[in-house]
Amino acid sequence: MAEQAVYNATVVEHATNPRNVGALDGADGVGADGNPVYGNLVRVYLRVADGRVAAARFKAFGCSATIAAGSVVTTLATGATLAEARALDAAAIERALGGLPPEKQHCAVVAAGALQRALDAFGA
């Protein structure tokens, strides 16, 4: 029998009530990352003003951990300077979520990658 991921309350909260869902019209940067092996995809949309992420939104396809990671990466990025947003990596996303089961840690990697690609698209 396969092991099932067990999620903490923070992951469940972000998976069932994700923040910042949907496309962002007029986004300054859009980036996507995915893992075809696991079948998950995260797309991050950024609006930038005065050297800060003024707004961040996401769309995700995948499991609960993918949705939670997309939600958290947007909450962490919103209000951050471009340098602070650039420093957000999978480890920061996992910490903000209170951890992910080992078999779901790739979800944080995908969310972080989408953010980095959105920053790249903006030119930051």
C-alpha cells in the first residue's frame, strides 16, 4: 500500500482556502514551472511598483500541496522588494507552510521556480 501524504493545518488551510488565485491583468511578469513526472504546474503573475511586488497571483494544476505552495509563494512575495522576492526559494515556501511531506517537497520547488521565472520575465 502506498504511503499517503499527511498535511499540517497550514497546508490544509492554504489548499482549501488559497490566497491570490487567478490571473493578474496587466501583469509585469508571468512565469510558470512544472514537473511532468508529478503532473503539477504553477503559473505566477506579478505586478511591480517602486521596486516592490505590488501584487502576486497564481494559477495551479496539481495536488493540494501544489495549490498550497502557490498560495504561499504569492503571500510571501506580495510587498517584498525585488531582491527579497528573488531570495524566496523552495525552503522558504516549505518553512512558511510548516513543512511538507518528503514526497511533496517538489511542489515547493515548482512554486519557487514559477516565481523566479516571473521575476525573470519582468527583468528583475
